[in-house]
Amino acid sequence: MILTLLRYTCRDCSRILLPTARIEQYCDRLKRLGKDKGPDVMRKKLKDIITASKSSGKCPHCKAKQKKIMLEKPSTFFEDDKRISPIEIRSRFEKLNDGDIELFGLNPAAVRPEWMILTVLPIPPVTMRPSITLETGERSEDDLTHKLGDIVRINQRLFENINAGAPEIIVEDLWDLLQYHITTFFDNDVAQLPPARHRSGQPLKTLSERIKSKEGRIRHNLTGKRTNFSARTVISPDPMLGLSEVGVPDIMAMKLTVPERVTEWNINYLKEFVRKGPKSYPGANYVVRPDGKKKKLTDDTVEASVEELQPGYIVERHLMDGDIAMFNRQPSLHRMSMMCHSVRVLPCKTLRLNPAVCFPYNADFDGDEMNLHIPQTEEARAEAELLTLVGTQMISPRYGLSVIGCIQDAISGNYILSRNDFSMSKSEAIDLLASVGVIDVSKLPKKDTVSGKEIFSVLLPDDFSFSGRSRSREEPDVVIKSGRLVSGVMDKNNLGEGSGLLLRNLHKKYGRQFALDVLGKMFKLGIAVLMKRGFTTALSDTDLPQEAKLQIQGVFQRAEQDVTELVAQYNSGRLDILPGRTLRETLELKILEVLNKARDETGKIVAMNVESYSHTVVMAISGARGTPLNLAQMAGCVGQQALRGKRIENGYNGRTLSCFRRDDLSPEARGFIKSSFKSGLKPAEFFFQSVVGRDALMDTALRTPKSGYLYRRLANALQDLKVEYDETVRDSGGRIVQFVYGEDGIDVSKSEGGVLNIKRVVSEVLEK
């Protein structure tokens, strides 16, 4: 800015280097530009105007000859090789008139150009640069204090040298040194200057470094900060906990406290906590007097504190069952990454949660850690419970289906239970239901043997009807009539998270508390069935009969013949080229097509020949874990390894591995794995698998920060958008972005996949 003002104003009269007529001519244009585009565009336009009219190199007002102004970064100005001192620059700027300043996009009422040259330095208060006492007892000053000390010292030396009439070269050196200290005081990261350092060689952290970057004041201390009354440790699963409970280790419960205000009604209740003190559970750690003084409870102060307790005091008691806590897993990617749970104090040292709640947190138990925050006021507790309790977050705002559902064992257990071939004695069924917390078993039919469907129906309300689809080929239609499961099996399609409308409808019709309770019971029932019946994935589950193995060999032989034929056509130039592709690309695409077809066929052979009720298959078809493709890879063939959407091409010169011939286009040489995982891979096949595995790992490691940063930018761009009372979506300036939210006004969390299912609405009305 200083350079611009020096270049485009006269060195003698300090007027703008434009004739008066031109100034008036451009004033209106620039003002219009300034309103629409802002001062930067205004300044650029002004530079263009002055450059165009500055032909003679003389001032149009006083006819003084202008000299060339240069800036030697960061802060030294030259006029035709002669250095201009800051005093001279300031005296020029003081003569600038207000009208000319406005043309540079500055408001003279708010900022004068001479203010850009400091004559007085504002000193930040001691609170901003506190000194610390080290363990050795000596004081250590803050980086800013060090810098200010340097400035004061050099300033004093400069003052003394000027007064003593020292040679100009010494004064100039000291002046430069003062300028260096001032520059590094504001910004110690200027490209052209060496940074100011401690004696240890570590750069000083001065004003601008404190504010910017991830570790700066804003991102580190204001928008995100370390807090009290919070805990973090490894998580582990506990399916016997309620869905909205969190198991807190007793060691944590004795450190985390909840403040309770003493009143005449609860004084005796709270005295018990104070009497127990901090070492026995449940006790208290602190007592806060009405004047804000905090008193730590110890063995010596307990009795005095009990006597002292009056209405108006606050007792900070230990965390207890039923208290409210916020539970969070990083990275927090959507609002369900931070939910409210009720505390259950348990022994051992990990935080425990129900496995069904893992999906919204994207948590698993391979060493994940999670954070627990204890709200400290009644308002905070009420807000957490009303707005963020697990039950209130069941339906996702992204796709309108339940974000919490049964997983793994619970799905395969309910699948086995609801299959037609499952039955057990009535006494066992009652025992099973009682183990999951179902007391009323009057829905069970009055007969000695009951089916699994009848046992599952006990969990459903009597007036609940539903129709949906399952993954099963035998019973694809799921029908529930008047609270009884008539047909279909319970699998991932209806019990899993983010799929099926069973949980969604229960939530809609009976409310969140009921839906959460039923889901918890369904989860426990699935596990209880497996506990009673047993569930083992055996190695023999993926055994194939000899004839199936021969069929698979036949499929591969045919595929190899087809590939050989395609390569022969390619070499002779007889291959029909696909539109928009080269001859080589066409060959690759056709080979890929043949090999994928072969893999699919082996998959079908495997599916037909593995035992359909083996537990490995049950997991795959119920959606509990794994897919039919995993089965095919274990028993049949692993298939083509694709690297960035193509067969593996690179390696040595003209071949993928040294054990293949040059320009070998056969499936084996380009990453097709004929073996199955069960039979074992050949060395080359194993290597190809490793190549693709590494590519996937790299991709995962790079994708996470990229998408995280992209989302951060997107969230910052959209953070001011909100739906106003007139149903328009507007930004912070009140400008309309959408006339109706989402262009259709549909609340996704109340819809079915973002649309309204008219057929379902009509059928429900007709039923009534």
C-alpha cells in the first residue's frame, strides 16, 4: 500500500498524478466500482488509469519531475537508487489530501496513510505475555516480552547515537536493526528476513504466529480447546448395556464430578457425599462456598465441611448411574458423532458402549478411543438430554432411515430365529425372552412347541402391521400383520442400520423411546439365540465337491481360450475396435469382460455347491458380515486384481514380473488370480494381491485428510445458510439461496430416501 501511494502521488506536492479534469472524470466510475467490487479492484483500476496517463514523468499539478520508486522487500524504499527514510515517507503522506486518498480505496475518516508508519508502538499488556517460573526457580519471559525488550534496547541506542552525533552509517545500521525487530515483532515469518531466534535456536512465536494456523489462537484456543470434566480412554463392547447407556470406569467416576446446589430439601442427601470424601465412592471432591471459594475435600477437612454445609453451597459429587454425559468419537463427521448417553458406573478401565451404537460413531474395538464430557449445569444437562440423546438421533437426517440398527451377531441370530425351520419348547422360549428383559409373554401361543417367528413377534406391538423385502431367496416378502410376523425372515434389510423401513415405522408410530427399547431387545434376542443354539464358522463351510472343482476348472479353461483368441485377433489386427477406444484399450476391456464373467460364473458354482445353511453362508446371506463374493474368493477363485481400474500393466520393462515373458498379455501375467484363498496363492499371484493391497492402503491414507479438508472448506462456505420463517434458504446477508429448502421442501429425515412414498400412504389410509 505504501509503495502504491509513493508511486502514484507527486514527490513534491503529494497530489495524485492525474490532471484535475481526469480526476473528476474517473471519480464517479471508481466510486461505482468500489460499491460493487471493493477497494482492491478500485486500486488496480486506478493504477491502470495513472499508468496510461503518466507519459511525461512530470506531476500535472506542480510540474515536478517524478523519480522511479523501488521496494527492496520487506521494508526498504528507494527513489532512483537513493534510500527514502520512513520520516520522509511519513512527511509526504501527511500532505496527501482526503479527496486523493479516497481514490486509493481508503476512507480518510478511518485511516490516514501516515498511520502506516509507526511513531508510537502499542505495548500488549502483561496478561497477554505472562512470565512463567521454571522448576529451577528462575523466571522465563514470554517471546513477545523478549521481542519488546529488543525493541526498547535498540531504540534507546539509536536515540543516544543520534544525540551524540554518531556517523550516518552507524545510525542507519541501528535504524535497520530497529526496523528488523519491529517487523519480526509483528510477523516472525517474513520470507526475506531471517527469523528472530532464542539462544537455543528456536524461532520466537510473535504476534501473527499466535493468531494464524491450526495451532493459533482461533483454531486452537477459541473454536477448539482442552476442557475440564472430560475423560478419554479405549472403548470396548457391552451388548448388555442399553443403547443410550455408556459404561464408565469407576476410577473415572471418582475424578469426574457433577455440581449439585445445596437446598433445604437435599442437604442431608449431599452431606452423605461430603462425609465419604474423595476416596470412597460415591463421595465428593470439592465444596464451593456461595462467594465462589472452592474447598478441596481431604480426610482432615471432611468433618468441618459437613458442619459448614448450608443452602447455597455447591457440592461437586462423584459421577453416578443415571447422570448425563456427552460421548464423542473423532473425527466428528456428522451430528451423530456426538451423542448424549446416560452413565452406568462399571468396574475395569475402558469406556463401554452397546455395539449397535457403533455405526453412527463409526467406532470399532481394535483400539479406538472415545471422549466423555460431563455437562456442568442444569441447562446443559437438559439441553443434552432433549436434543442429543441417542433416541433422538435414531433417524438420520441424510437418508431418513434408522442410523442405529442390529449388527453382526444380532442379525445372524434373528435371521436363524425367524427362519421356518426354527422351533423350541415354550419353556425355553420364555427363558430366552426373559433373558432379554421381556416379562409379558402372553403373546406366545398356548402349545408346547413354538416357532421362531412367534418368539420374535412377542417384541412387536399388537397393532403394528408392515410389509417389506428381505434378502432371502426362499422368503423374499416380509409381512407383519397385527403384531405377528407372518412371513419372511429378519435380516439386514429390516434390522440393519440405514436400510429397510421396519425400524423407521416403529419409530414413527410408537415414538423414539419405544423404538429404542424394541431395538435393544431385538439386539439382545439375536445374541441370546446364538448363545443358546451355538454359531461356528468352520473351515469345512467353504469345502466344494470334486465335480464343482472340475466345473470351475472348465470355466477357467474356456476363459483362457477366449483370451488367447482375443490376443490373436489383436496381433493380426482383426479385433473390432470399440468406439472412442484404441486397439489396445479395446483388447484390455474385452479381456476384463471375459475374466469378470469367469469369476461371476465361479461365484455361482460356489453358491450352488456350498451348504446353504452353513454358518459362513448364513452370515453372508443375512447381511451380518461378508458377501457371497467373499465366499466365492475363499472357495472358487480370487479373480482379477485391478489397479486404478485396469489390469496390472507396469513392472519391469515390457512385463509385470521377471517370471513372465516380454509383452505377455495372458491373464496370469496381468494380475488374474486363478487360485482361491483356501487352496493358497502362487508366488506371482500373492505378489499381485500385495500390489493392489498397497494401492488401497495408500488411497485410504491420502483420501481421509483430503476429504476432511474439502469438507472443512465446504462447511465454512455454507455455515451461514439457514431456513428462514418464510421457508426460503438465505445466507447471513439475507440473500435468497433457495426459494424452498432443497427445491422441494421435503425434510429428508421425515421422508423415505428423500421422496414421499405415495403408494404406502394410500395403502395405510385404505387399511384404516
